[in-house]
Amino acid sequence: MKPWRGFLITFGTLLMLFLEAGVAGAVQLTMWDWHEPRATLTREFAAIYMQENPHVDIEISLQTGGPFREKLIVALAAGATPDIVQVHNEWAEEFAGEFEPYPEILFPRGELQSEYLLFDMTSTIDDSVYFLPVGIMTGAIYYNKGILEAAGYDRPPVDWPEFGVAARRLTRIESDGSASQGGFLFLNDFMWFWTDLVYQYGGTLLTDRGVTFATEAFSQGGEILLDLKNAEVHPAGVSFEAGNAAMRYQWTWYEAFARNLGFDYGVSVIPTPTGEPLPARGRNNVELGLAVFKDITPEKKDEAFRFIRWLFDNEEYIVKLNLSVGTIPSRTAYWDRDEIINGPAMQALVQQAPYTVFPGAVKSWYWNLLSEAAQRVQQGEPLTSVLQDAQRQGDAKFSEDPIRSVEHLYAPPAR
């Protein structure tokens, strides 16, 4: 080898090392989240990403000590937003104008629609993509296996007539009038349960013109719940956690608590009038992922989206995150994991989630009206008059503060 040639190789090697050292950590990304253990889990995987991409440095900041949405408003006003932000479905639409749409080259729309459950309904705003969905949770029927087996049931019935019979059989009232066992606990979640039944009867919570309280679907759903209430299957003095209630309605975030119950439990789909999942079994709530602010440098945007693509393609991260919050991955390719197949709530969600509806970012005034209606009918006021009153109030509220529903995007899978 000629001496000068060796010098060039040595110089080239040194130059490469110099350039790598110069870019290491050159792209600094900040990310905000408000929730543990999600922030810690994301940090763990971000550390792996940074090892594989030493030119990127990602700082994940857990924002505590006040409402997260308000912190974002202040940061926007001060021009001091993070580069990446964890979003919530209640306010994601409010900030969409500040976010950069996901680039088609990294996130092809057709691919997202085929890989993610109910993608257009759960994860688009005005037909644009600003975040990916993490997972979906729904309501479900949690049940005490021992109590059901002693009464001859291997699981709760999946149609309302038989379910009502079972709930009555599983209720135990003593001679002094006290309850030793509840058949089905649901009164504390009456209003949320009601929304499931509206969808089961082919209704929606909203239209593009207003609310739908004075509809047949709302009335039919209310009658189902009032029949259960009047049957006194949810007596006072019992609780599912104490082991003296056979079944309860609860959203699957409850799974983190259910794992610590002192008895063997199961999770079943919500019953329907016929036992079949169509037109729908109920409502869902989607856990969303990460958005990128538009007013950051092109270099930061590029690296931010590359990180998000890597993170959401990481099966370990997505599955662990879903299990921690009681949701099933929106990316259905991950449903064959042992943790999904063997998890009680996950088993129910596999059957139920594809047949549930996400209404969109429903505003607080709507839930307040529904809560009031639920309380009034439970106190004995006529269902029809309560719903007509809620309709009048809801139409007035809607005209002042409309809600954009995405219910029309619901497309259940073919049976």
C-alpha cells in the first residue's frame, strides 16, 4: 500500500467519526405526556430508538400539576410547545390546526385503513390524519365465575331476555329485606350503559343537526335499563369487589383493578336484543397516540415522524401500552399475541370492539344533559317526557355549541 493511500483511509475514517460526533444529538426532540405508566414506557423505547439513531435525542416530559390541555394552550400562546405531544380524543380536534398532518410517504392512508380497526372513524379529522390510534376500550360485563358456575352458567347470556332472567336468578334477597348477593350491578354507570343500547337499536347520539334524545333508539335502550332497575338486580349493600355480586357493567379500563380481585373473574360482551352484534354492541372510546406540531423545523418534523413510525411498528411497545390501560390494540395484527388471547378483557374486546361506535369528541354539555336524564328516569319520572325535555335542551345547546359526530363512519366487519 502506498503511504499516501493509507493516509487517505485514516483521514477518511477520522472525518467520518468527526461527522458522526458532530450530528450525535443534533436533532433534539421534546415530547409531553400527562400519564404514568405510559410516559415511563415510552422513555424505555425511546432509549432503544436513540441507540439505533444516535443523531436524535428525545426528551419525554411528564406534565403534572394542572390540566394538560390548559398547559398546551399556554405553551401555544408563548410559542413554547413541545415538538411531539400525546393527544386525547376529547380535545385533539381543538388543536388539529396546530398539528402537522402525517406524511403519506411514511403513513400511507390505505395501509392505515387496512391495518387499524375502524381507522377513519377513530383517527381522522376532516379526512386528515394527525395521529395514530393506540387502542380501543368498550363497556363489558365482568362476572364472578364461581357465582355463575354455582347457578349453572358458564358465562353471562348474550341476549337481553336471557340476561334479564339470569340477573334475577343471581340476586339474593333475605327474609329481612337485606341483600346477600347482587345479580347485576349497573346503576352507577346507567348513563354510559344507555349509550351502548342506543347503538344496539340502530340509533346514534347525534346528527349533523342536533341531538337524538327523542328517538325510538333512546327510548328502547332506556326501557331495557329501567326493566333491570325495577327488577332490583342491583340491590344496596353489595359490591363486585367484595365478591357478593355476580355481574357488573364496567369499561375495560377496570381490568387493571380486576387483576387484583380475590376471586376468579371473567369478562363477556354486552348483551344485545338478539345476541347478535349487528347493528352494533355499543360505544367505544379510542386511546390516541402522538401528534407533531407544525411550527417546528423541517428537520425536527422529519425525525419526529420517523420516531413515531418506529414506535407504532414496535409490537412490544403497543401491546404493553394497551394492556396497561385496558384497551385492545387498534392494529389488529397484534391480536394473536398470547397476552391478547389469554387476557379476559382482551378476549371480550376481540369479539366486541369491531362492532362498536366512536361518536367523536362529545362535549361536556351533552354528557351533562344525559346524566340529568338518567337521574330523572331512575327517580321515577316518565321516560318519554324526560327524553323530550332533554331533546329541547339539547337542540338549544347544539345551536350554540355544535358537536361534530363521526358516527356515520362506523363500518362493522362483514359477518
